[in-house]
Amino acid sequence: MAQKLSQLTLKDAAGKDAGTIELDADVFGLEPNVPVMHQVVTAQLAARRSGTQSTKTRAEVRGGGKKPWAQKGTGNARQGSIRAPHFTGGGVALGPKPRKYDQKTPKKMVKLATRSALSDRAAEGKVVVVDSWNFDTPKTKSAKQALESLDVGGNVLVVLSQDDTNARLSFRNLPRVQVIGSGDLNAYDILCSDWVVFTK
């Protein structure tokens, strides 16, 4: 059961304590709704599908306009075209055509799934809040040292504001680190990550 967290130790980029921060129980203290998370993540993955697969029907395959042999008298079964589905090189019966896999998901359900995923990570103690990154210039080495100081490992999701350019450029080349804008936060990326790191 998810614990309702009220306070979390605030860290700086060096991994040292920098006070405490209040966590909203409506976001980080919910009982995770697993069915909703499953439905939202499934819809999210379905929307990523290109849907460009296509096969040709017998009408679209080149050739086959002439009747291959006479209707009667040959001893063979009657045929009208060598491009029928049962012929080699013929069209495909009921094959896939380009389509969209998008699913309509209510906004409230998407929000609930995101909050449930955050609550699940918070209950496991896998949420870290950093005061600020304070990178003077984009540098991957600084980003790597910062994560090591925070003692986070595995797949790490770093949530940044849109104007934190130096941090974004610093983290983006690190393996197993995903950088995401605060406005793009979603249940799938949270659940794929072992740790979620926010700035204050």
C-alpha cells in the first residue's frame, strides 16, 4: 500500500542535504490504480505504432487479366485469374492495410495513471528532489558525477523545466538516463524508470 508522504529530504547536486520539501499527497500519496495504469500505457504504446503495414489485394497485383485456361474441358478446376489468393504471386486475402492504432483515453484517466505511477515510485523511496543542478556549461561528466552523488542507479528519469538547457544537454548522452520535460511527464516513462529525479 502506498504511503502518504508529506516531506522529503531536499538534495543538492553534490548529494548533500539541503533542507526538506513538502510532497503533495494527491500526487505522491495515492494508492496506485493498476488497471488504469495498464490501460493508459497500452494506449500510449498503441499510439506509437506507425500502422503503415500494407498488402496487395488481387485487384492491386500486377497481371492476371487473362483467364488462364478454358472454363471446361481441360480437367483442371475452373480459374478466372492467376492473381487469386491461392496462386503463388497472387493477392493477399484479408491482409493488413494502413490504419491508425490510436485509442481515445480520457484526460482524467491519463492524469490518474501518471499520479499512480509517481505514488508507486514514492512509496518505494525512488523519488529524489534536487534543489537545482547549477551546471555552468553543458558537461556530461558533471551530470554523471551528480547522479553518483545522489546514489541513484539503473534506469533514471530526469525531469527538467523547459529553460534548464545546460542540464538537458548534460544528461542526454548518459546511458540508461532519460531526460523529459515536466510538461511531458507520463505513466509509461515513470514505470520504465527505477528512479525519478525532479528539481525543486
